[in-house]
Amino acid sequence: MNESPSSSESASRASDSSERGSASAMAAAVTGDSSGPEIVRSAIPECVRLMGGVAGGLVTQCRGVWKAGPWSGDTSALPERLIGEVLDRASGPSPGATFSSGWCISPIFQQATTSALVVQIKDSDRTDDQIRKTAELFAGMLGQAMNGSQQARRIDQLSAVLSAAAQWQQLDDVEALLAKIADTATRLLGCERASIFLWDRRRSKLVGRPALGIEDKFLEVADDAGVVGEVLRSGEAKIWNAGSDDESRVNRRVDKTLAFQTRSLVAVPMSRSQDMLRREELIGVFEAINRVDDDFDDSDAALLADLATHAAVAIESLQTRRRLVESRDRLVDDAASSTPLIGSHASIEAVRRSASKVAKTDLTVLVLGKNGTGKEVLARNIHYESDRRSGPFVAVNCAALVETLLESELFGHEKGAFTDAHQTRVGKFEMATGGTLFLDEVGDMSPGGQAKLLRVLEEKVVVRVGGSQTIPVDVRVIAATNQPLEDLIAERRFREDLFFRLNVVSLTLPPLRDRGDDVLLLADHFLEKFCYQIGRQVPKWSPAAESTLQNHMWPGNIRELRNTIERVCYLTSEDLIESEDLGIAGTANNRLGGTVRIDMPIELSESTRLFQVSHIERAIESSGGNMTEAASRLGLHRSNLYRKMRQLGMQTSGE
């Protein structure tokens, strides 16, 4: 015989069925097509109806007052005191619901804020326990939906922070950067003002820049005052909201000075990495004031902390870039001042004017002149006066490169391109990208090297030896030679098309013997330079020494003068330099280092021939048998020297 269920059991089963139905209905409402706040807004009326309530919804505290929303029904009788008491007692991850005086209150703990589900119930046929269980069930579901909404909002905020940080890195001005950071904070937090306070430890001050809304955008406070002082002392974020926090925490003197009223405030520390161990150094405080439609909460502090982290990186990055730029500019200025183009002779003044004009362009320049006249110094001056002055200056001596190594040296090679290519090597053209490539002694380049150089100058790309990839190069080329290229072209030893490609602008440096008093100017320059290096008092020139300097023919030009002055600085100790200290004779006859004494015949033609023979022999002897150097000393090309020797009946077996 089946036993009939009792009325209490039937009521219990009915209640369970009702709760399951409520849960299903609630789940359907929460998991609908809507997302974020719309989920909660659409679910509230269903919660109130299923609990048998007449009004209800979510409440949060704003500036000491409980604020309703989303809400269903009348809010006029909202039990603020009861809500506060319930939330003050609530603790733990799953606080229980309270049913009192016709109101059911169930706390909802979210990630950053505390809210509550509040429902007004009248004449319900459900027990208090059933109402509490249903409220807890609904509160849990609403909490999940609200947390999901907060997570989505947090993702959007982080995306906005990263986007803003990327823009900050593009700014080169400190004031513009600080203004952009503060503007981003006011926009993302929805507040009235924001300031970055950088810590001046020496003066114990916090310097706020920019303080939006302040006319001069500049604010300075003591580093122990107000909420920002609390942040600096504790290294932690601080929040202050009017009506719910201690009024004395706010520095009202600033408000009075600025005729401003602070209603809410959040401030977070700003730090930067101090060393390789990632230890952090506090550099200031980031502050936001007066959220427009609500109090500041922990979620606002988290967002401002994210902004502070990226702001500190951007500020430090900009400061580092500025220090590097300043250091680079100082080094460039030092390098430029170390190679001045000294001289007041009309010929040098003309070269200097032409060089200044061509420096502002990217035209190829050909510098002509005898050995030692300062061709590389002129090339460096053109480089340092150009817009490429911050780029590299790379010099290559073409005469020192055999044809087999020329291509690898200028254009680079790939690993394994030839026997000794153990690793990839960047060529001089790539090294000089963004700057200037100086090709010295270009007249001594082999025919094969000339063809390859011409191709690079025309196409502006290089291909490494053993590679196939074309590499663009942005290089300004300055070439130099001491040889008459027109004669080499006539002898088919230099390509005419390469000559025209290099000779876009031609500058010729005169020999030192043709520059008049520039000899003394250069001698004084080198004397001061070498005396400074060795730490001795700069001596004076005797009149005889000055005369010797001016009358010497200087076959080695400025290089010979430089070496002579360097020797004098190290080997003399007197305060006055005499003529004999120079180690040279002050006559034109001493052009090759000594006096030429020849017993001349009466006939002029034979005397001239004998003098030329002796002069050439002495040049060859003083050059150690090096015919190229001897020809340079005589002001001739090597082939012209051999031709002259044959005309004079001299042996030319070494040709």
C-alpha cells in the first residue's frame, strides 16, 4: 500500500521545483544574446519576479550614499542603513543573504567593488529560508555576469593603454609627452584632471606636470603632503572619496590656491628600473582627480597603475634618447673640431667656400691635390658640415687594396664565399650607410675595381661576394687622388665614365709652398696640439725659425710640416724654438732635404740636364728607391718620371 506524502513534503518538493525553475529562467536570462551590463540590466526584472518581489535590483555605494541601478520598481524606500549593516557583516567568498523587514539583501563581491542584490518582498507564500536561497542563487549568477563584464571592460582598457603607450614612444618633447599622458588618463578614467608628480629628492618636492586645468600647467607641493605624500611614503596606491574618507588626507591648500574643489582622488606610485637586477626606483606619483559620475574604486587604481607603468617607461625612454642625442652631438662636434681646415690664403678660402656649398647636397666630390695637402681633412669637413654629420665617416685607401680583396672590402662577402670567408662580413659601403664614404687614392684602383665601383655609384645597391641579394645603400661618396686622372684616361688606365661620375664637383688643394703665411698658421696649430698632448708650455718661434718655415719648399706638404712640429715638441725643451731645432734648411735648394752642389759646365743646356739628373737621383735616393714616392716629391706622375729619365739618358730598368 502506497503511503501518501505529507503536506510539508509536498511543499518542499514544490519549493525545490520552483527554485529549479527559477534557476533555469535566471540562467536563460543571464546567458542570452546580450553581453556586459545589458545582461545584468535585462536579468534584474526576472530576478525580482521569480523571487515574488515588488521592487529590487543592484546597489553600490557612491560617495557615501547607496546608489540603485540597474533597478526594477520603486526606489524611494531603499533601506540604506540595513544594506550598510549587512555588507559590514558580510565576509568570505560566498556571503549569505539576509531577510529582514521585508527586504532580502544578498552581497555580491566582484573583482574590484562590492555590490548587493536587494529585493523588496511583500505577502510572499515562500519561507524566509527559501527567499534567502533564491537570492543567493541569483546573486551568484549576477556576480558572474558582472565579473565577466568587468573582465571585458578591463581588456578594452588595457588595449587602450597599450595603444596610447605606443603613441607616447613617438614623442620627442617632454612637455608634450607629459600632456599626452595626462590627457589619456582623464579620458580613460573619466575624471576632470590628472597630473604626473616627478620627485625632486634634493628639494623634497613633488613637481606636477602637467596639471590640467591650471593656467601655467605647473604645480609644486611638499613630498609629504596629502594623498600623494602617502603614496610616496608607502609605495602603494591610495584612494580618497569625499564623505567616506578622512577629510584631513586631502591637501586643501592646493584647492584654495587654485580655486578648485577636490571631490575624489586616486594616486599610484611611478617607478623605473634602476639596474640589471630590475630593482625599481620610485620617481614620482600619478594622480587623477574628480571622477565625473562616480567615486574612484580599486578598478580605477588598477587602470591608473597600468598607465603609470607605461608612462614611467616612456619618460625614461625619452630622457635616455635625449641624453644619447646630446652625447652624439658632443662627439660629432669634437670630431669636427679635431680636423679643422686651417688657412687664410685666398686659395684655401675659395676651397672652403665651395666645400660649404657642396656639403649641403649629396653630390659626389672629387678632391685633387699632392700627397699631404689635406685631402682627407677636407673630406671630413664636408661630411661634418652636411646633414649626414651624425652618420659614419668611413675612409678607404684604394691603393692599399689588391683587386682580389677590393670587392670584399668595399661590398662585403657572405660566409663561405671563398676559402677564408669563415663568416659574413659587411662591406665599407654598408658601414657608411647614412654617412660618407671617402675613397682615397682612387686613381690607383684596378680596372676591375673601377668597373664595380661605377656600377654601385649608378645603381645605389651592392651585392656581397658570394651573395645574390641586392642591398640598398644610402652613401655620399667623396673620392681623392694625387694623380692627373686626365693623363690616366689618355693612357687607358682610368675609366672615363667613372671619372665623369666622380667629378661632379672638383676641389683642388694647393701645395703648402703656394699658401704663403698659412705655413705659420699650421705650425702654430700643430705646436699647440702636441704641447697640450705632452703637457708642456707652448714655446715661441724665433724670427729665424719662422723664416725657415716659410722658405722651406715642403715637398711632403702639411704631413711633412706636422711631423716636423711633432719632432720639435718632443725633442726640444727651450721656450724659444730656433731655426736649427727644425732640422731643415730654409732655402729652396733644400726641397729634398739637403743642399745640391754640382760643378756645372759652361753650356746652359748641359748644366740644366746635369742638374735635373742629380735632382732626380737625389729624389730617388731620399725615397729609398720608391719610384712612386720619388715622382710625388718631384711633382710628377710615375710614368712621367720614367719618360723624363729616358729623355735625360738615365737608366729606367725598374719601370
